[in-house]
Amino acid sequence: MTGRVRRRVPEGRVWPVLPAAVMVTGFFLLPLDHLGPHRPVLSWSLFAVTLVLIALLLLRQVTDVVVARPGSRPALVIPLLMCLSVLVFAAAYYSLAKQPGEFAGLVTRLDALYFTLVTLATLGFGDITPRGQAARLVTMLQILYNFVFLTAAATALAQHVRGRVGERRGRRPDRGAAGG
């Protein structure tokens, strides 16, 4: 023994932060300027395929929770897929904003991410507004996507976490009824 104690990072505490940080960093570094109005077929195809793929992966995770599939990791996968879907919409908004008349107030990638999160939270401050038909279409798609896929995924994640907490409580002795 060398006297060095190796500390084990608790599962599920730090690990999910790294892939999310990589995804957000990628959003700010990817060459999104190659997408947009000068490559509409590529842009729309990439947007549609990516969203469908993420939706299918989210549905798989929801199914795994509902049927309690052993070996699934929804507590790790669902938040990452939700983060990825937010970034896909932000990339779409950023690309759309390159076309004149589509957005008022959306100029930077941070603006696009901000607008995506404001739309996700249904806040609508009004500082960034979709003006063009394509921008309004993508905003409506995001709202519907949020209602269907992200709500189902968040519900499944909450169900999974409740189940895990219940399992752990069942294995450990209760430390008292009052906040133990």
C-alpha cells in the first residue's frame, strides 16, 4: 500500500455533468454558420432527423421506466437527452436567425439558447420574438415537443427516482419519523 486512499465518486452525482458540459460546449463551438438559409435542405433534414432520433430515444427511456427494465439508466440518459433536445432547438433558432425577418432580438448563440429555455419554461418575456413563418413553425414544434416528449420524459424520470428512493428506504432502517 502506498498510503494513498482512492476516493470513489458516488454514482450519479458528478458523471452526468461532464457529458452535458461537453454538449453545451459543442453547441457554442460547432460551425452552425454552415447551416441556415443558404443550405435549407441540409438544415431542415438535420433538424428533423435529430429531433426524431432524440424523441425515439426518449420514448425508449420512458418505456424502460414503465416496464421497469433491468439495467436501464434513465436517471442518466433522460436528462442528457433533454439537454440535447434543448440544444437542437437552440441550434435551429440560431440558424433561422441568419435569415432576415425570422427573429427580432436573436443574434447570438446565447440568445438562441436563452430563447429556447424561455420557450421551454413557457415564460415568453417578449424580448426575442419569432417574426417569420419558419421561426414560428419551429417555435410551435418546440412547444409541442415539450408537451409530448419532454413532459413524458420528466414524468418517467420522476417515477424512476421515486422508485429508487423507495427501494433505498426499504433497505435502510428508518431513522425516525420526524425528518430522519
